[in-house]
Amino acid sequence: MEKSKLIETVNKCIDLHKKHNEEMAQLSSLTGATSDRGIFDTTSRLFEAFIENIDYQYGGSQGWLSWYIYDNDFGNSGFTVKIDKKEIKVDSVEKLVEVMIDSHQIWALNNS
């Protein structure tokens, strides 16, 4: 997948994740349901599988997209990573995709 298409895919994934969280919060406030039951749990697990798939296809087994969303707070934390001696501040989807591509290339070389 070319870089621009991967950026588009990651942006869609992030937008869907945010929308999912907003809608689940609204549903929870209406029903009093908790996030670990029923439709909440099912849709969260489905979304996690989607994220893992993107991570594996385009970042090896590194889990970069999951890390970007949950640990790096969608880039708002501005964490820096080191890939093959190159430091990258991951504060945007474009930087995340750079990390995913670079680490996938290294991962593929080490696992071929």
C-alpha cells in the first residue's frame, strides 16, 4: 500500500474509533450500561481486531497504531520513538505512518 493510502486508512480508523467512543458514551448515558458488557464489549473487541490487523499488515507485529491511539493519545503526548537509530516524534498520523513503514521494512527483513 502506498504511503498516502495508508495515511488515509489510518485517519479513517482513528475517526471511526473516536466516533465509536462518543456513541458508546451516549448509549451508556441513556441506558446506564457499562462498557464491559453486551454491545459495548462486542464492538470494542471488533475494533481492536481491526486495529491489530492494520498494525500487523503495515507495522509488523509492533502494534504502532494501537500505541498511537492509546499510549500516545492520538499523538497529543508527542512521544518520540527510535527506528533504526532515527528518532521520530510521533505527533501526527503522517509521522505514525513513517514509523509503521520503517519498522515494517525492518521487521520483514528480520522475519524473511
